[in-house]
Amino acid sequence: MKRLSLLVAVALSSLSTYAQTWTLDKSHSRLGFTVTHLMLTEVDGNFKTIDATVTSSKPDLSDAVFELTADVNSINTENERRDGHLKSADFFDTAKFPTLTFKSTSLKKVEGKKYKLMGDLTMHGVTKPVTLDLVMNGPITQETPRGKSEKVGIKVSGTLKRSDFGVGSSSTAVVSDEVELRGAAEFAKQNAVTEKK
């Protein structure tokens, strides 16, 4: 029994040794979207307040788990009146549903730097599975005056239907049902667990 307990402890210790957490560099990251207005022109927007983390047990992040939170009250389309309407009960209803969240469930390599990222998106109180295209640049090791740092760049894109999440009662002739998502983020590796010597 003692031998089994020792083996389990060693195994857990080994796993924790290689645990990696990557935190978001907010100054080099963005989460945006595009909708079509009156079936004529595209309108862009973004969430100004976001946070995200990546965790992985592999150095190349091929088994990474992505978690993201956005403050829907920070929505920005460069038009205060429109932003106020989007925050209202007609669309996001931020008084009841102030956050948007995403947590990945799987990451599958397509080729080269390209992956398919699957996960659960929660918006307007509704959770649905979504699939996004992901491009991973890095990880790279960067030399700085404070020492070495490891960073990775992520780009994601995809399309969803706002009606699936109950967002907006406006006719699709006014605002498209399909919403294009685009995200670009830079993450820095944190030494959450000290490696064994």
C-alpha cells in the first residue's frame, strides 16, 4: 500500500512539474466581431475588457485548454448610442448577463500552425458548443533585461448565430444573424510550479 501511495505521489509530482499556465498580455490582445447592417455594410466592434488563460502540460501547447472572459459592458462599436442599445435588454441585457465566457473542450491540429478549437461559449445566459479556427505562433523564448520569457501568439476566428444565444430581437434584415468573431492574443508563460532539479 505504501509503495502504491509513493508511486501515485511521484506521478502527480511529475505531472505538476510540467504544468504550464500562460497569462494574457492585455496590451497586445483583442476580441472583436463583425455584423452586417441592413444587408449593406459591415459594422465592427470589440470588447475592451477581456481576460484569458491557457494551461497546458506540453511545451508546444498542443494539449492547451483556453479560458476567456469578456465584460459585455465594455462593448465598443465607436458609437455610444449603438453601444447603449447593444447593452440593453433588446440585445445583450448586460444588467442580467454582464459577462461572456468561453472554455475549450478540445484542440485538434489541422496542419502546421492551424488548429480547430472546440469549446463552450456562454453568452446572454445561454451555453452552446462552438468551433473556431485557431492559428498558433510560437511558443518562442524572448531575451529581456529581466531575463528570458516564453511567449505565444494566438489568432482565432469563426462564425456564430446570435439567435442561437437569444441575442437581439431585431430582424435579420436590419442586423445579420451571423456574427463573425475574431481574436488575437499574446500570452506569457508563468512559472506556476517550480520544476524539480
